[in-house]
Amino acid sequence: MSFITEQEAIEHVEGFDALSASDKAQYLQMSKAYLLARNVKPYENATLVPEPLKTASYQIIKGIIKGDLYQGQEQALKRKKVKADTVETEKEYQDGSVKLSAIEQFILDLIKPYCKQKRVFFVRKI
């Protein structure tokens, strides 16, 4: 079960063909994990996957190769204040805010219509 085949990745991702077989498998697995972690519905057959999800998969692999995705997370900055003579700067970030690269923002927009809906069920105890 994958969103794209190795052949599709070779055709749409520059430099993918030059990678070793283990690297190709790893990038395909990372692309799949990225989509599944964002609640994208899995497909049993890659031929049934909609084109926007395939495009997102190609972009994910490109982003991983460039180092824009799966590069780790920095600790969120809560407050920073610098003062020198009459100049003062201050930074404060929201709790839980994360910086998104342009490629990640594009991927999230591509996959949004295919994500599973989060539902809340109310259970009443009798």
C-alpha cells in the first residue's frame, strides 16, 4: 500500500533514479508516513490515488531530499528580549506554533480534501 510507485517517483522527482534501492524505498516510506500522519485516507492500490495526492507525494520526496522536511524540530521560542543603548528587540512565539516551509504549506493544501474527518462522539452513560 503506497500513494505512488517507484516508477512514478522516478518519472516525477529529479535525481530519484540515481538513488540506491534502499534509499528509494526509504523515501517512498517517508512520503507515505508523512501523508498518513496528517490523516490522509490510505489507498490499497496506487492506481486509485487522486492526482493531487500523487503530486503531494512527489513534493514530499523533493522536500525530504532538499532537507526541507523531516529535518527535526527546534524548541519553540517563548520570549527573547535584546536591548542595546536605545535599540530594543523582542520575540515571543505562541505555544505550539510551528514554522512551515513553502513546500510543506503547499503539500498540506494539496492533501487537505483527502484527509479523514475528525469526529467527536458523545457517549452518555446510563
